[in-house]
Amino acid sequence: MSVYAGVMHDLNERTTLSAGARFNRSALEAAFDTTLFPYPATSTSLDNSALTGNLGSPGVPGKAGSSVWT
């Protein structure tokens, strides 16, 4: 399961601020059949989650020969 949220905001006509956050979760449960091979464990489980984010500010180039940050 994953959930993502993002937002973008124009600071001016050539610069945009973007931010986002994602939450991921994965889970697993397994049982091992030990009749053919004597595994040391008969079951296992896994449960992981993570919260990640991003922040960016891309610029849009201007006319030829001009600076993006002017």
C-alpha cells in the first residue's frame, strides 16, 4: 500500500516550488512446510513502512543569452 501527496506553487513566472510526501507499507506472512526438508523455522513475517519526501525548485529558462535567475 502506498499513499502520495504533492503540491506545486509558482513563486514567479520562471520558478516553481514543489513538495511531496509518500508513505509505503508492505507486509508478508509465510508458513514453511517442513515435511520434505527440516527447516529451522516453521514461519516468518515481515512488516515494513517508510515515510519519504521531496522538495524541489525547478527553473524555466528565459530567452537565449539571459540568465534564469535574473
